[in-house]
Amino acid sequence: MRTTIKTAAVVAAAACALVVTGCGSSSGGSDADSAAGTLADVATAASQPGTLLDTPFAKPNLQLTDNHGKPFNLVKQTAGHPTLLFFGYTHCPDVCPTTMSDLALAKAKLPKGDQDKLRVVFVSSDPQRDTPARLTAWLGAMDKSFIGLTGDFTAIQTAARSVGVGISPPVKEKDGSVTVTHGAEVLAFWPKDDKGHVLYMSGTTAEQFAHDLPKIIRSEAP
């Protein structure tokens, strides 16, 4: 049984309220913080591992550079494929590597044919440090087929906002560390219409992803 949220706007606010990650903290006024403060009371409605969206998200019209240094058009190059989309960064100490590792474990349990259909896309929220070479090394340690995207931060932030993910520009602290604040949800796009129908919150396990992926691949509600 999955929770169904009735409007995309409510989902966006709930998602940001739940999953703004502590990979970095912000002192206020951030894109993520603003989203978290809106309709936070509905966040518990989206607490299931997979939340079925009553109003699906359109796939972001995003053109960046992939982890092989080549231009990548998200809409065109994932068209007709079941696609999992995540915004994060490679220096993240916790949620990003955990999420991508869980997705790799879940994908590995699929039949070969389904593995070939699935696209897992990691969009950097720290593009200045996340070069194509770094994305290749970092993602390759989990699954060499994973697609990493980097490029203009403003374009990335706009794309993230379009699917209800709050991210803020990286901030260099006095001690030299870099604070990166970003949402930590995974959006699942069905191949039949290339729209995001299911939202997975931070903390979804590899087993839960593995349970749902066959249905995502068939454009069915988990």
C-alpha cells in the first residue's frame, strides 16, 4: 500500500521538509530551507518508502555534461526508459553514497533485460568539484552504467525546483570545508509517458527499491 499525494505542489513541499540533508547546513534563506517551511505539516503523509504522485512531474528539460565529458540531454537521452533521478554530490559523507549504493544493489537483482532498460541519473548539486572524471570514478565504484551529470549550477537548481527538490549553492566555510544543502529524494519516471510518478524518500532501503523496480519498469504503481 502506498500513500497517494493529491497535488505535485504538496508533494514538493513535503519532500523538501523531510529530506533536506545535513551534508551541509545553511544559516537561513536557502532554497531548501524555504521549501521546508512550506506545508511541512503534510510531510508525514509522504513518509512511505514510495509515494505515488496523483499529478506526475514532467522530466526536467536539462542539458548538461555527462561523466564521460559528452553533452547529455536528460529528456531526449532517457526517453522511453524507466529512469531514477537523484540530485546530490560526490563529497557527500552520508545520504548520497548510501542512496546510490542502495540503487546499485536493487538494480543488480533485476533480470539482465530490465537492467539494460533502467537509467539511473545522478545530477551534481556541487558541479564545480564534481568533474566528469570524479563522477566516473565515484559512480563507477557502485555501478558503471550510472549516469552522472554536471554543469551550470543555476540550470541544475532550476531543474531540481521543477520536480520539488530544494538545493542551495555550495558555501565555502572559514575552515575551508564546503557546505552543500540538497534534497535527498529519488524520483522514478515511468517509460510509458516519461513522467515522474513515484517519489522515494531518504531512508528507502535497497530491498524496498528492489521490490518496486520491476513495476516502475512496467510503468505500474508499486
